[in-house]
Amino acid sequence: MRNSILAVVSVLTATLSAGAANNRFGTPSELSASQVLETFRDNGDLRSQRRHIWTVFAELTRTMDGQDRPVFESWYGEDQVFASGSIERAPNGIRSFSRSDRQGAAHVGGVPILTYTLYNDAAYRHVRANGLNRSSELERLRATGTVDRAITGNRSIPPFPRQAMVLKTVWWPVAQDAITALPVWDPELNPVRPSGNGYTSWQRAVAINPLGHAADGSTHDIAFAGRTFSKVRQFDLAAFHHIVLDARLAERLMRDRESRSTAFIALGRTLKAGDSLVLVGANLATKELSDWIWAAFWWHDLPDQGPFAADRPERASSKWSSYLMQVAFDSSTPTEPDGGAHICFNPWLEGRFPDGGGGGGTSSNCLACHRRASYPAANFLPITRGGRELTHDPAYAAGQLRTSFLWSIAMHAGP
């Protein structure tokens, strides 16, 4: 993963040089990569922010030498990061899935989803070296850790290195022997709903054909969540990044409550060997800035249309060109057309969250939510947008331990 970080820095330096030519920045020797990113943030330069994150995405989805899988699949899964004992097996992405239930499930709102969070080497080593996988160590830091500079009466865990990255992946089950419906989120077809915009309410779907007979442009009628979608677009399984389940992984997935519920919604049954999981979304956090940089990606059948496709660099056609993206370098800027704080959400993850008085998931901001991450974990609902509210929010109460914007530490640390 170190080579991927260096590649991103190299591209960022090139961006810096181009900016210098336009008198937007100093010369490359005058500014570090982190200072360039801070400039993008401070100027509300959304276009440069998006270009940078597209570059990071290209590195994370690059095929590793000698292996037919992307870089992020070599990262450590959450089961390995928060294991109580030593880890002997190599990192293996979602294939290392082994949880029997989701800690903190009460914090999740809306329809279930099948997710798995991955940590690059720098993030994994930081958690393990500092004992952040153990609640006993979090309790010790809560009493004796470094005093937090921003929140009065709070302490903080040791800061993550700038090389750290965390990726929350979202997967959709596909039957091995039948066409499977995949809901698709379109902003113009899914207005804000007080109860949230979970995928069972989305107004459009496509069909995934695992048998390899989906001719380009062909259509198919498909049923999903009690509705019939007529003449939807059909795609081969090969059009998606996917993994095929063996019996052992299928059984482990079915021990998890949310994964099991998702399988029943998608397939009407449990997962079994030969079924597949397709990557439909991901949320990325990268520690290149002190408050991390936050980005949301999701698959779409029309990936070259609309504002979420903007600024994607030219790249050979592939399954990785079918994702849309939002990014947040800040919780408030650049402001939205309505004059409010910046919005950054993933339709699969945050879209399902209901409106608790400050807007629903489709008007949320990743950073505004993750800024509240602290131990003991407060409920991350209702949705927040913009700056923090310190007076009544239990996430900022005296005696809390700030967990460096990561809810996973606050919610998944074991004894």
C-alpha cells in the first residue's frame, strides 16, 4: 500500500505544479502535499478535491501485481482489526468476514445492508499497536489520555498517521442461477422522505444476469421489494467487481443479522456457495488531512451523467468507471445552492437514515457525523449537517474519549 500512497502523492505534486503555473499556489518546493490539500479545503475548491479523490480511487482499485484483485482487497477486515488475540492469517478483504453479529447494531437506521470495513496497513497497525481494539485501553485513555484540543473536558486517542485509510464497503447479493434485481438511486426520482430513502423505496432497478447472456442494451422485467420493474437494463455479472462465495464464507455471512436480512430482501433466501457479492458502494476516509478526507462511491448504470460523475480523469473503460462520487474536505464548505452546509453522503449507507429534525440522510455530511465519534459511543442518529452542536449533544459530553472520527473504534472495541 505504500507504493499506492506514493503514486497519489506523485499525482498530487503534478496537480500542484499545474496550479503554480496558474498562480493559484506556490511552487512545488514551497508547499507540501498536505498543504495543497489544505488549500483545496480552505478555498472550497470542490473541483480539485474531486480530482484528488478520483486519483486515490484509481490507486485503490488498481489490480495488484500478479493478482486478479484490487489493492483494497489486500487490506485487513474489521474482524482482524478488532480481534482480541494475535492475527496470523494474511489480510484478505471481505473474505475474512467472520463476525456473528454487528456490535452497535442499535445505532443503525433504515433497511439492512451488507457491509464490511477494511483498514490499510497503516490504519491496522495503528489500532493494534495502541490497543485501540480493546475497550479496557479506551477506558484508560478516557481517564489519562491526551487532553483534546477542540472539545473541553474530552481526551483523545493517539492520532493516526497520514498514510492511514479506512474503506467501508457495501455489497449486494446475486444468485448463482437466476437474474437478480439491483436497485439504483437517482436523485431526481427519490425526493427527500422523512422516513429516509432506503433502497427498497428507490424508483428504478437494473437486472444482473449471472449466466453471461445479458447482451448490451437488452432489457428484462424484474420483481423487487413487492414491485415489478418493466424492461429494466440488464448487465452481466462480469460488469461488476464481485466475489464468488464458497460454502464457508456463505455460512459466516449468514451468522450476521444485517447480512442475513439483506440476503432475504435481495434473493428471498439465505446465501449459499456459488452465489456472488457485487460491490455497489463504498465510503472512504483518508487521513491526509487532520480531520480526514471523506468520500462516497456508488455504482450506477449511467456513470457519465450528472454532477456526481464530474472531474473523473480519463481512464480505460472498465467496471471501475461505473461509480459516482461525492467528497467532503470540510463539514460546511463549499456551501450548497440553498446556502446550507456542504452535503456528502452515500445513497446505500446514509440515504436510508430518517429526518430527525436536521435533515435526512440525503442531506447529511460524512465529516459532520464522524466528528461526533467518541467513546462510550453515542447514537450517531439523528443526522447532522454543518458545524458541531456542543450544548446538548451526548457525543461531546464531558468525559468522552474522541476516537479520531472513527465510529468503528467506539462501537467495535472488545474487552
